[in-house]
Amino acid sequence: MGRDVPARVIRADAWIVGGGIAGLWACARLRAAGYAAGLVEARALGAGQTIASQGIIHGGMKYTLGGAGGADSKAIARMPERWRAALEGRGEVDLSGAPAVSPTTMLWTLPGLAARVIGAAAARALRARPERIEAREAHEALRGAPAGVRVYALPEPVIDVARTLGALSAGIAPGTLRATGPGGVRVEPGSTGAALGVPALGLRLEAPCVILAAGEGNEALLSEAGLGAAAPMQRRPLRMVMARGDVPELHGHCVGASSTPLCTITTGRAAEGGAVWWIGGEIAERGATMSEPDLIAHAQREVARCLPWIDLARTRWSTWMVNRAEATSPGGKRPAGPVVREVAPGLVACWPTKLAYAPEVGDMVLEFAARRAGKPEGRDAALDDAAAALGGPHPPVATYPWDSEGLTWT
């Protein structure tokens, strides 16, 4: 766009940058409340942290293991019920088009581990109290567990992340834009409010409220706008592990005496068919500092220790690096909950901290909009017509890590 050509202005009550779970949920909440809200994504919906999450809607139980309760478990205890309501079509957003892949998350002990570890954790939990079940009632992978393994069901649903992103985006389309090309998105703070420049599309997006929900991308957006010091960010890296092949369905945690599960495993489906175990927990945290071959060898040993009755001889393994982007916290620790911080008039930066916190981010953004934009006037149709007149492009849903090109499978 030449310098003499003015940018086309699209006005709304709120513009959100970032199409991960927090940005999409916040946009859906705003529109449901009557605000004209639109969303800009530079790549694909959920690209980065969201699509790499395990889809477990934590309710705090895992934070009580080994006595790690407190702020984390209290802040997150309400999230599973809010998600369940949405998944059943009776919540603040409608996710009935993306039903949970499992209504519960399994928790199982190492063979022979004293049940008192789980009992003590249950006593400290708030709402996610485990229910002892027989192995035959558990996910497929646990049905062959020997008598020395205790199995519990946690009332924490597990979602298909890609389908959830698709359901959320369907509810706010066509008010979404993909800001590809040179320049991406530029934040333009002012004394009375903020705007967004999208050079490649020749756009200026104006609103009383601008919400940055771009994960790691928040750092660059704020820095380029001269606001980096107003909302510093930290990264906590993970190196997730994938096991692909004839693996049975499993969504849950294997626990020992540590405050971190020995491994957390959820099951996805590859685009070309077949199941994939997506492995996190202590394996992924330690893996951040390990080479891929060393991590795969370590993961194979740990998974065999947690599930010794499963034959994994015909599986193939790979890894995936992902950074958890968070607001800076003392000592680099994970923040106790989501952070939504006003960094300039009309401009907030938000980090959900965990996928499960998306509803609480929506609450915070809605409160911000009420202060900045006042009473909603229901102008969604005009906003959508303006966005649709551009002819797109609209962002697609991101590809799961295990379907990415260029992976090396061992």
C-alpha cells in the first residue's frame, strides 16, 4: 500500500489480536453480550500454545499431589463445570458442536504405590475429588492394569482442541481476519485509546477496547509499540513427546510421590489415521533441556514404568517443543491464574496461563469492555458485513503437532 492511499477503517467495540483459546473465547463472550467484537490472527487459530495443549480441563486435583495446593487449585476449581456447561450447549459460549472426547480424566498409581498418596491428595482437593473405580471401567489402556494399580476418575473433561477451536470460530465468523503478509499487525497506542494497523490488508481497526491475546506474540506487539516494560512476559519451555501406532485410548496422569505427574497422556487421531499418544507431565518438563534422542529414550522408559502391561514395541516416537507464554511471575513460577493487564488506555494484554482458564479470561475481558465501551449496542452485523466485504482471508484452524510436516519419527 502506498503512502498516499489511506487505510480503510473498520470500527468495532473491541478488537482482539490472537486466535488461541483465550482470544476466541473472549471474542465469543463479547459478542454474546452484544458487543461488536472482531478478531485478528496472524497464522492459524490455536497455532502455538493452544493446539499443543493436552485438552484436559484441569480442576486443581493435580496441583494437590505432594501438597502443591493453594492458589493454583483454588483458582482453577470452578473451570470444569463452566466448560461442561459450554460443551453441553448451556454455557456462556456454545461448544455443543465439539463434545468432550472423555467426560473424565483418569489418574492411576504406579504398580504397588500406597493408596495413601492419592487419599491425601483427595483430602486437599477442592471440587475435583477422585472416585476410585475398577480398571475395567477406565479408559481402554488401563483395563489390563494389575491389582496393585489404583485407578481413579477425576471429573475433569477432555476436549478435542482443534474441534473446540473450530466451534468457537464458527460462532464469530465472519468477524475474523487473517493478518498475513509484511507488517502483520501493529499496535497503535494513543492517549485516549488504541488501534491496530494491518498493513498487508490496508486496514486500520479502531475500537475503545483492544485486547492482545497472542501468547508469545504479545511480547513483540508490546515491544514494537514501546510498551514492553508495561507487561513483561516469561516463557517456560516444554518438550512434548508423541508415540504413534497401535496405542489404546488414554487420557490421564500417572502419579508417584512428586507434585508433578510422572506422565500425562492424552490420545489424538492422526490425519492419515491411527492413534497418537501426546505425552506431557514430568517427561515434557525434563525434556525441555534434553536432546530429542535422549528424551525419547527417557520417555520410553518412563511410559513403560507407568504402563508396564502395554506393549509399545510397534510404536514410533517423536518430540515437539512448545513455550508456555505467561505474565512474568516471581522466580519464574507459573502464575496462580490468568493475567489480564491494562498497559495503556483501551489496551490490555492477557495470558490465560492454562487452557482451562479461558472462561475466566472471558470474564475479565467482558469487565474491561463494560468500563471502556459502555453498554453494548449490538452492532455485530455491521462489523461482519464490513469484514466480509474484504473477501477474507479468514484464519484456518491450526494443525496438530503430530500432523506437521518435517517431523522425524523414531
